[in-house]
Amino acid sequence: MDIDATALSHLLRKHPGKVQAFSLPIGQAHVFYPEVSAERTTAALMVEVDPIGLVRNKRFRGDSGMLDYYINDRPFVASSLMSVAIGKVLRSAMTGTSESYPELAAAELPLRIGLQVISTRGRDGQDLASRLFAPLGWSVEQEPIALDGQYPQWGPSRYSSLVLSGQVRLDHALRQLYVLLPVLDDSKHYWVNDDEAAKLARQGEGWLENHPERDVISYRYLAHQKDLVALATSGMKATPQSDDSTGSAWEGEHSSARAPLRVQRAEAVLTALKDCGAQRVVDVGCGPGALLRRLQADRFFTKIMGTDVSARSLEQAARSLHLEESSDAERARIELLHSSALYSDDRLVGFDAVVLMEVIEHIEPSRLGALVRSIFGSVAPHSVIVTTPNAEFNALYPDLAAGTMRHDDHRFEWTRSEFRQWAESVAADFNYQVEYRGIGGESKHHGTSTQMAIFRKETA
């Protein structure tokens, strides 16, 4: 495919004819284009760190020792501060969408990324860049920087220049840099809490799950906090084994040939919503906003509401959706509400569809009736989409003990027949038709990992 390299400016959403400046909590970022042509276009991101501003910023977490707050390598090294700039300035490019060039946003492009100075702290620092980037398809050129150019006998410093070349999607490249720059540096310059675990899972989606250095990446990114590492990797542990009936290789939820199951699930829900013609959508039990982000990125959906019983999850969703920085029109398009699926809420009435994605299994079976009455009876949208684990598929997870469920908070997990029995009863009671779809790799005897029911209101 012939590619006009000037399309890079459209993918980055930064005009090549301007030098643009952006205010950051840690200083200022500048974007400019040293060269622009159809054959080769170069975009530069320069970060000017404000050391005094960092010290005054309550989120800044310096190393031990008072002088380290003022005398350090932060203004010169591509580190977590560069990640802050990438996340702020190039956030739109990280979504993998483009109105002008949608095919290029989803394509692997010939990219070359140069980082003038990276830090290689900790053990095995000199080969860590190759271990992190080479498995992702990058050709890695790392040149150690001398401790002192006038005294070569002193040897190299812990700093290097780095050039990455490869055929990689632009959004993947940006998200990989966002995560891996702090990993190389083995340092975060703001307090690391459980929000960072969700951020790691989100930015690592589609490339981190099968990375051979995933544990190293998780520990370094999360400041070696074991509880946060466990939280971030809890959804990436189990890999289905071979189908016992055929002995053929299983292409499971974490196979490199497939997107992770949570991505397949979200995409399947979006497809079902469009099949139902639902443009006004409520995501009930939205959590930190995994589905909401995809709804937000697709202009087909004109009104989006997310609800959850957890105020903390709603705060995370608001940050994930960048609502504070959004336009008035976007804030009117997306709304977050503190609400329970078990109680009738008139604010949900009038939407085209309600989504219950991996929600029902978190509710006690004795209270499911309240959810059904609330959603199918009181809200009564034209369409309801429900996804839930398929308990039969659990036999294919080698790390899952027999008789156990996939998550500690699951109150039940249904077989395909149990799910259908429940869905048929709900459809009959509330005048819906129901269609079933599977999500994830399929086993001949165990079905798919996730099962979906699409309820459509019957019309007279």
C-alpha cells in the first residue's frame, strides 16, 4: 500500500504548519514538524520540564533526599514525564481512530521513533530496551552515551539514545511508549495508586497480555507494588488449553492471533448495538469506562450514559473519558450517574438500548429478579444486551481449579442452557425476542468463553 507520509499529521491531529504549545502539570510540551513530504514526514514532541513546578506539585514523587527534588535528570531524559506529555498531547492519536484516514489509523505503518536520551536504571539496564521493544516487532538501535566524552576510559553512563523502527500501528506505538518509558527508567514521578493498575491494563490492551516481559513491565510500571501488579494482571492470567476432543491447537483469548477477550467482548457489544440501530445507549455497571471509551470514540452513538453503584468507578470513568477537558457538546453527549441496576431509575427511560456487560454474574441470584424488573420492566428500552461468562468454557483454563469461578466477586456462572433458560423466561415475561451470540474462540464441546443475549422489544 502506497502511503502519503503527510497523513501522519492527520493521524496525530497536529497541523504541520504550526509550532503548537501545550501546558502540562510538569511544564510545557511543543509539537512541530522538522520535515514534511509525501515520502517522509517527521513530527517532534519536545517537553520542557519545570523543576520548581514539579517540587510544588503535590503529585510529584521524587527520590529520597531533598536535593534530588532539585538536582536530577528529569529535564533531559524521556521518562514518565514524557509519558504524561504523550497522554495529554497525543491522546486522540492513541485511540486508533481517524476521520480523515480511518484505514491508516487501523493499519501497520512504517514508523521510526527516535528518543535522544533514555535512562537504563536497575539490573540488566543495557539490554532492557531490546527485551521490551523487540517482541513487539520493533528493530532496536541502542547507543550508550559516554559518562564523559573527554574521558572514554570511564566507560558508558546509564543513559542511551534509542531508535525504534518497524511496521506498527501508530496507536499501538504511542501506547507502548506511554507504558514502557517509565519501565525503562524504573521510576514514576507521581504517586502510584490503584488508578495506575487500570491505566496499565487499558494502555497495554492488545500488546501487553502476551509480552514475555509482562511481569517486569508490570512491576516497574507500578512501582514494584505487588497488590497493584496483581490487580492489573488479574484479567490476563488464564490461557485456554487445547480442546480435549480434537487435540488441535487452541486459539484462545490471549492468543497473538486474536484480540484479548475483553476487547472482543466490547467490540461484539458495539456490533450488536449497531445491529439494533441503538444510538442512545446506557451502560449499566459501567465500571471505570472500558465500554464507554469505545462508545465515545464512535460518533454513531449520539447519547451515552454510564451508571454504576461505585462512586470511585465513576470517578475513574470520568478521568478515562477526559470529561473535564471535553467540549460542552461532548459533556452533553456523555453522562455518568450514580445508580443501581436493582432499583428503578427514571433517568434511564427513553434510551434505545441498555447494556449489561459482565454485570449479572456479580448479583446474588435471589436479587436477579429486581434487576430484571428494573431494566426490562421499568426502563423497558427497545433493546437490552447482556453478556456473561460461559461456565462450560472454564474447563479450558489450566489455572482455574475445577468448580471455581473466574472472579472472586462472581456470585454464579451459568452454562449455556442455564443462560438460555433465564433469557427465554425474561423475554416471555416482558415481550421481547432474544438472539444468542458467542464471543471469543469457540470449542466444539464447550462453546465460547462469553455468551451474549440480545433482547429486542416485540412490536404489535
